Amino acid sequence: MLIVGGGVVGASIAYGLAAEGARVGILDAEDSDFSASLGNFGMISISNKGFNNLAYFRLSCASSRLWPEFADTLREQTGIDPAFDLKGKIYLSVGDAEFAAHAEKVAEYARRVGADYRHDILNRADLQHMLGKVRLGERVAGGSFSPLDGLAEPLRLYSGLLNAIQRHGGWILRDHRVGRIQHQRGIFTVEGQWGSFSAPRLVIAAGLGTPDLASQVGISVKVRPQRGQMMVTERVEQSFPYPVSGLLRQNPEGTIMIGVSTEEVGYDDRTTVSVLKSLAMKAEERLPALRSVQINRCWAALRPRTEDGYPVYQESREYPGAFVITCHSGITLAALHERLLPKWILGGRKDALLEPFGLGRLQNASAT
Ligand SMILES: Cc1cc2nc3c(=O)[nH]c(=O)nc-3n(C[C@H](O)[C@H](O)[C@H](O)COP(=O)(O)OP(=O)(O)OC[C@H]3O[C@@H](n4cnc5c(N)ncnc54)[C@H](O)[C@@H]3O)c2cc1C
């Protein structure tokens, strides 16, 4: 079994396959290549999923339910704790108009999603109570709390996955960019400047590199880059008890990540002062304690976005045994990828949760 792409998506699948007893190898490109897995915010986001697509909400919820056991097993097997915590997420609205619009959106979510959607609108006093000693900015009019959301430490998750794969007998080779895929009598051969490998099953999970590889197994898929910029502060003693949507999260060692932008700028993963400044100002306006905290580092990374923003789980019709898997919520969906994809890839039934996410949906749909 070969997996092309060693980001969190390929690694989650490889871990699941290896845990099922499959012989798995990952071929990954250069360290200097684009990698969303090394530059993300680490949220397990559910409350903002599926406004226009109930199946996506259900998929994300299923992953969230699998996350506790997934995190425990990973920690027990590797000694690396992905710091998973299903503590919920706060939203903060500045000004009455923003608060009213947010409340309306949450109510509409609840109508569309139904009883499984849990998200409470809170007034300023309730929010202040939840945040304890972290003082709210003067212009925060209100907000909300959803217990559906969680977070993990993305780099620990990633290194835990790579460690677990190897403990289960799998391997990962970096600097092994795949250029060409051939298929003969049920065997896929992948080739690069380094040589070739062959296997009867092939998973393409190469993030932004996916379209070119997918086309070689008869699958046409579009994946575009969407830039996200963020920054991390020095360690602070003050505890920020909940992540705040679109704003910040505190890491286990005390640093705070502030982010994250959403920009359509092509294959450009540079940071810009204007975007970082506006993120910092947004954060400081809502939580003034951040004003005196030093920013230590900033970066940008590119999300692999499919045409309609939803994941793609597709086996090739022309070349059965070749699978294309990509999504822009690889942390949220990591547990689901590890648990539900291997059985399907190994020849079993495709789980009903995955069915809506074949490429057939894009032939005549324009979902948002
Ligand atoms: C700023 C930012 C914040 C984010 N926040 C969150 C969040 O809070 N929660 C969440 O769930 N998700 C978040 N994401 C999205 C998440 O990071 C991605 O969904 C996930 O990392 C995608 O993983 P991937 O393995 O598909 O892609 P990548 O991490 O990009 O990995 C793809 C790998 O494939 C390799 N590759 C490409 N072409 C080839 C080839 N030809 N041969 C061999 N290897 C190849 C690349 O080198 C790379 O290592 C965020 C993303 C960004 C950028």
C-alpha cells in the first residue's frame, strides 16, 4: 500500500492502515514544499460546519466523537500527547450589529442542523464569567459558546502520527516527490527522480499536489491554495480558558496562537504586515490583555481547498485501487480518517458518512 503525500491527511490514513495490519509506505516531497499540516491552527471545528451541507456537519461530528479514543490510543502507543481537549469554543462579537448578525446566524444553523447543533448565545456578563480573569474589550457586545468544538496541538499530533506509523511497521520517505504514476495488471508504479515503488493500492493525499497526480489515475479534481496567516506569542502566565473563534487559542505550554486569515492569493505563502496587524488589532480589541504580550513568530500556510470546500473521498473508476483524498479540515477530520478510511481503502464498504463526498457531486453542483 503506497500513500503519496505525508501531511496530516496521508499520515492519519497511513496510521489507520498500519494499525489494521497493512504494509504501508508514504512518499512525501521536500521539506520546503507547501505544507498545511505544519502551519495550522489545530482546531477541531464543528459549530461552523455544514451551514449549507448537513452531511458535512455529520461527518465532522462523527470525527469529533472518534477523537477522544483516537487521541488516547495515539498517546498510549507513542508517548506523544496530541493535547486533545473538547473544551468548546467561544465567539465574541464587537458592537450590537455584529452581535445581532451572529445570533441570527446561530439560530439559522440550529434550524438547518437540528437537535444535534449545540450553540448558546451569551450576553457580555455570561461571557465575562466564562473567561474569568481575562477581561473583555469594552466594545464586545456579546457572543456565544459551542461545546461541540475542541482543539489539539497540531505539531504534536503530526509527530505522533509519524511515530505511530513506524511503530506499526510503516515507513515514510521524504524528498520522494512522485512525478509519474503507471498502472499495469492491477499494480500501480509511482516514479520520481529517486526511482520507483509499486503496490496494488495507492492513496493520493498530496494536498496541493493532488490534482496532477489524480489526473494520472483518471480522476479530475481541482484543489486551490487558500492562505492563512497567524502568529504565536511568548508564554504567558494568564490562562485563556477557551479558544476564541477566528481569534486565538492557548497552547499547553502557555503561548497563544492568534489568527487566522483567509486569503485567495495563489501559491504565495509569505506573511504581510497589513494582515498580521489587522489580526492583532482584532484580538486586542476583544481581549485587551493581549496588548502587552510579545509576538514571537508569525507565518503563513496554504490550505488545500477543493472546488466547493468539502472533502473529496474518491476511488478511481478507471483504475480501481487508486484513491484520492483531500480536505481543508485535516485536523478536525483526522480521527475519522484514521478510523473510517482504511476499511474502504482495503476493499471494504465505503462508510455511509463518506458517500456524499465523492466527486459526482461536483458535476452539476455549486455548493458553498
Ligand atoms: C493557516 C491554516 C490554519 C488551519 N487551521 C485548521 C484548523 O484549525 N483545523 C483543521 O481541521 N484544519 C485546519 N487547517 C487545514 C489543515 O491544516 C489541512 O486540512 C491539512 O493540513 C491538510 O493536510 P494534507 O496532508 O492534505 O496537506 P499538506 O499538509 O499540505 O500535505 C501534503 C503533502 O503532500 C506532499 N506532496 C505534494 N505533492 C507531492 C508529490 N507529487 N509527491 C509526493 N508528495 C507530494 C507535500 O510535500 C506535503 O507534505 C488549517 C490550514 C491552514 C493553512
